[in-house]
Amino acid sequence: MVGEWVQEAQLVTLVTIYSPCDVHNKRILWDIVKQLRQSMDGGLWCILGDFNSIRSSDERFTNVQRMIEDSCIREFNEWIDEFEVMEVPWLGRKFTWYRPNGASRSRLDRFLVSHKWLVRWPSSIQATLARNFSDHCPIVLRSKVIDWGPKPFRVMDC
């Protein structure tokens, strides 16, 4: 979704991701998103959603001994670096996806933003909310600094 932040005439691009689980199709998706970015100049970028990827081994917990593929983690981090986006600071629960029995959990959902986004909203944070009916926890992107425009001037004639 591309739109204009009217107050500042600033172009804003939001890309929602629901990534496939297999590495081959992830690569295809990542390339499509990169091509989209290259076709659009400037503006603030935010890429959000379920990436079905982790950035480090501590973003996954399982009681079944399974080898985490370092190449997948490395490729995801390389794509983030090439795309020139950053992950904003995280608050709340460490994991965003839980197996129904609680035996496994991972941090698959996240917000990635451009440097210009962080310049505009430097106090941006992402927070994990409580899980409800889904096996994923909702996440929210917030900024503590909100410019509501000029404050109204009021005089009390007493």
C-alpha cells in the first residue's frame, strides 16, 4: 500500500508479508519485494507481517532437538541488510508464534522500517499483544511522539 502522509506531504509505503515456509518460495517473495522497492523512489518504508523466518537461533524454542539452518538465518539477515531496513526495538513477549501445546515457539512476525522512517519517528517500538484465537500473537508498531498539529489557544475570560 502506498499513500501520502498528508500533514507533511510524505510518501509512505507499507508492505504486508505472509511468507511461505519453504526457502525457495521465500527467496522468490524477497526478490519481488526488492524489485518493488527499486521501482519506487524515496519515501518512508515499513515492511510488516509473518516472515516465517528467524534472525537468530534464540528467536526459536522447541523441546524437540532440531537443527536450525544457519544458511536460512543468514539469508534473511542479508536480505534485510540489502533492503536497507531495520527492526525497531521490541517490547513484550519474546515470541510471536506458539504451537498449540506450547512445545515450540518462534519470533516470526516483525516490523522492518527504513532509516527515513526512524528519522521521522525515532521512538518507534514494536510490541507483542496477547494471543487470542490464532497461533500468532498480534504485534503493533507505536511511536511515543505524536504530532497532533498546533495546540489550540484558549483564553478563559473570568
